[in-house]
Amino acid sequence: MTSNMHETLQVEKISPKKAQQYLNDNTTNRSLRSGVVDQYTKDMVDGKWTHCVAPIVFYDNGDVADGQHRLWAIIESNTTQQFFVMRGLPRDAGLNIDVGLPRTLLDNAASPALIPS
């Protein structure tokens, strides 16, 4: 994998207008899953959306690498949300996005006592 070492990471408040601009400037992305957007939107509207440790990521050409569903949910919910935003990711680094083991409810349990042995 190549790296130009020009990646940046910062915290950013993303308004619906800014989310729309990011998506309008995006030239490629995977298919949108409306059920995911609907759930994120509901959580944002209901005030249940919590800090998200996964950043909104942009490739070095400005395309959205990761975060399309969250950006759409910001627009649909008409709310402003705060995210880590990473810019400048080399395109070939996209091969490693969303390839990990998904977390289960048990993984996110508040107490180890809740996890069956």
C-alpha cells in the first residue's frame, strides 16, 4: 500500500448542508442501504446518536471512502453531528474498510457480567 503521509484527522461538526456538499462532490461509492440510513436517521432525530469513533473518511481525491450512510442520515435527520474526519487516504487503503469482524450486542455489553460464560 502506498501512503503519501498527508492524511489528516480532525473533529468536525457536519451540518446537513455540509453533508450534502460532501456527497455531491463524491464520484464513486457503494450502493446505499436505505435501512441503515433510516436507523441512523431515527437515532439522530431521537437524540440517541452517540459519539461515533469511526471517522468520516475521504480519499486523497476527495471521494467519500467511509461514511456515506452517516452523511445521508445527517441530511435526512436535519441535524448537525460531530465526527472525526480523516482526509487524504490513499485509494488503495480502501481495500481495508469494513473488512473486520462486526461487533455483536454482547461485544458492546456494559458489564462483563452480562456476557454468558
